[in-house]
Amino acid sequence: MRSLHFLFAISFFLLLTNCAPAPKSELLIDSFEGELNKQTVDHGAAAGSSVTVSADTSSLVCGAQSLKIDYELKEGGYMWIARGYNLDVKGAAAWLVEPGSIDWKKYNAISVQVFGSNTGGIIAFDVKDAGGEIWRYLIDDDFSGWKEIVCPFSSFFARMDWQPDTAKKNEILDTPLKSFQFEPKTAGKGSLRIDCVKLTKIKNAK
């Protein structure tokens, strides 16, 4: 009788294990807590464009606030809003975990929460790899409200318009990644909210 009870318990445990969803592998690297200003966010604009950053406590996904980006992009202008390491603004190295301490083999994508305005515009999401080469993923603003944008590493492409002179331009996304940045690409005035930047593991990604 005890053997039957034991076998039943084992079978029930295995059934629960097989039915339970597999744990999702993800790592939060930035939720934009604390002061968000010129000392903690590397940002700027050129050719008549302008950009400012601030903390938004009224609309967020994780933590106590999100990053609010107000901007005006002129035709032919550009801007950047960056966080991470090896940037001109040293206080922007505010990730929750240092790149060198991450086991990058566990992840094949990076995700970010974006508050869409359904403008039809485009937002460039860039990452800078271990060799300083910049890689790009394009986000379409074709939704309203918060949405998690999951960007497989295999879907990033090396920027062809500009790379730092010191970058190791080998067309390989070398880890550890050192920073990320956002760049609105559609001319006009706008406002972005960004939150919850994570490394994640997704299926069917090369």
C-alpha cells in the first residue's frame, strides 16, 4: 500500500511539473529609478533639434517611475538618449547590474517597454557592443499605451550611417553589451516614455 501511495505521489508531482510553465529567463537591467537629468542620462541633439529627459511617476510599468523624453526633431537633425557604460556622461552607468557580471549565454534578446502614441513614426533602438560597434533595431510607433518590444539579438543590424572611430567594426554583435540608446527618426514634436529594459530568452531566435 505504501508503494502505491509513493508511486501516486511521484506521478502527481511529475504531472504538475510537466503542466507548469517553464520559468522565463530574464534579467532587468534598467528601470530608470532616481534622478533623470543631464548627469544620469547621456542625451543631446543637433541641427536645430532638441531633447529633454525627466522622470514620470504617473505612467510606468516597473519600479517607481519611467523615463520621459520630450523632443523636437528637425528635418536633417538627430538626437540620442542613452544609458549604460563607456558613455560621455559617467552617471549614465546606472544599470542594475554591470555588463561584465552578466552570463550573456543565457539571453538572446533585449526587451523594452515603450508607451506608444500611434503616430506612425519610427524610433531607433541602438545597443553598443563590447567592441564599441553600434547596432540598431527599428520600432514602429503603431500602437497606443504601454507595449513590451522584444528585440532578438539576431534582428539588430550594424549601423551604416555612423560608427565611432574607435569601434571594432567586425559586424559581429559582441557581448557584453555596454549601453543602449533611443533616437526618434520621424521629424516633428513628440513625447516618449520608456521603462523596464530587460535581457530575455525567447524561442525560435537564432
